[in-house]
Amino acid sequence: MAKGKYEEWLTAEGLILLEGWARDGLTDEQIAKNIGIKRPTLYEWKKRHPDISDTLKKGKAVIDYEVENALLKNALEGDTTAQIFWLKNRRADMWRNKVETNQKQQNRLLEAQADAAVAKAKILADSANKLSGNIKNNELLKALVEVPIVEKDEGDSL
């Protein structure tokens, strides 16, 4: 079979071979290499020829289900890495590392930070009144003033 002509991959034999490669877990890059074309050409073929696209999807679905089932089995057997991976992907709204916030959530966070700042100011004012005149206590007060209210990671945005 000459490589590189899409017509040859639309035959029954060609489609069976494509499905087999996809089922074996080959990437589009590897499948394109086996055909003798570049990956962008394979993408064009998939757009123009639904038989090629459907065949690759069908083959990939088989291995994807097998991997998903293996991952689930490992997670249920106590593999914490599998559990974390499963939850971050299946329940991303609750388990992803960086939770996307909407404006309402951002406003609540800012209000909570403002409330914390007011509470800290009241504590400091009360402490200043109680501790005035005592050098040792003034150092304690100074240490309290330097305690940050909220630490912000560089990657965080409000």
C-alpha cells in the first residue's frame, strides 16, 4: 500500500489499520508517521473525510475506556495518586488546584479581608492601650503590627 494518499486509507483495509493503531494507543503524531504524512495533514484528512475521523475516534474510545477503568480500579483500591487524578478531572469544580472565582466570590473575599483588617486594628488599639509605657510589651505590639493579614501568592489574582 503506497503511503500518503488519503484514498488508500478510506478502503476497508486502511480503516481497519487506522482503528487498530488508535486502539493500540498511538497518538495522532504516531499514526501520521505510520501513514507517511505530517500531523497537520492527518488533521486535514480528519476534517475532510468523516470515515477517517470516525474510525480514529472509535479506536481511541476503546483504549480510553480501558485506561479509565484501570484508573478507577486503582483509585478504588486506595491508590491516592489515582484518587487525586480522578477527582481533579471528574470533579474539577471542587478539586482542581486553582479555583476560578466569579466577581461575587471575589467581593466576599475582599469583604472578609476588610473585616479581618478591622478586627486586627481593634485588637491592636486595645493592646496599645493596655501595653502603653512598657518597653517589652511595646516590642510585642510592634510584632503584632507586622503580622500580615492575608498572604497573597504571586500567581493569585483577586
